[in-house]
Amino acid sequence: MAIYMTQKQLGELVNLTDRQLRNIDKEHADDPLLIKGESGKYDAAAFIRRWVEIKIEKASNGENDLDAVRAEHEVIKTEKTRLEVERMRGNLVDVQDIRRLWADIANTVTQSLIRLPATLAPMVQGLENIEVINGIIANEINRVLNGIAETPLPDYAAADDDAEKDEEESEA
């Protein structure tokens, strides 16, 4: 006893729309997926047999896809190696390291500038000559900025810098 189903019912069996089934059927016109039977419905047994054949055929063609996957994997490995070499040369740095270093620099600048008014206030207290006050403020600002400029790199950044210098000296 043969079972016949509508195209929509067959699509629901394999979780596809009517249009997707028609497109697959057109792709395999030499051995169709949809075989009409009684009253305009399609032979379910023939559909399932052909559906399984198509899936097996697609999976066996996966061997060629495996070569493509391997080639893509090699491209990714090559790119990863290139990036590692660039990082070792110092041409590429980790964004987290840069953010941490800039945060430390910003903190140093902020703390130095926050302390500036407390340092200046006793120096200019009671002074009335604008030029003298201006000179004191300018000298203190210069002193603070020079102190910021002379602040050594944090240990983690200095270690990276020393490693780069050692590499450059060994290459020379």
C-alpha cells in the first residue's frame, strides 16, 4: 500500500518549504525528488528514498569540502603565525596592554594635577604682584609636567621594552 502526501506535507517531514523542495527537485531533474502519484499527491516512499540518497550524496561530496576546510585552516594558521611574528618584532601590540598603560599614564597626570593647587596655595598666599604669582604658577606647572615626563614606565611595560632592546642588540 503506497502512501501519498502533498508537497507541503513532504516539506514538513524534512523541515523545508514548498519552494525549497521544488528547487531541490529542479537541481536533481535526472532523478526527481517529487514523483506524482494518485490525485496530484506525491509518493512518500519514493520521496524519502530519494531524499536520503541526496543527503548521502551531499555528505560524500564533503570529502572535497574537507580539502577546502584544510586549506582554510592553513590560511588561518599562516595568518596567526604572521601576527605572532609581528608582535615579536614589536610592530603589533595587545590592545589591552595599551589601554592599561594609558590608564596608568592618565592616572599619573591626574594625580599630579590634583595636587598642584594644594602645592601652589601656600606659595602664593598673601602675594599681590601678578607677575610674581604668574611666575610661581608657571614654575610649578613646569616642575609637575617635567616630573610626569620623567616618571618611569610601569614594571610590566618596562619589561617589554627591555626585551625589545635585548632583541635589537642580539640582531646587531
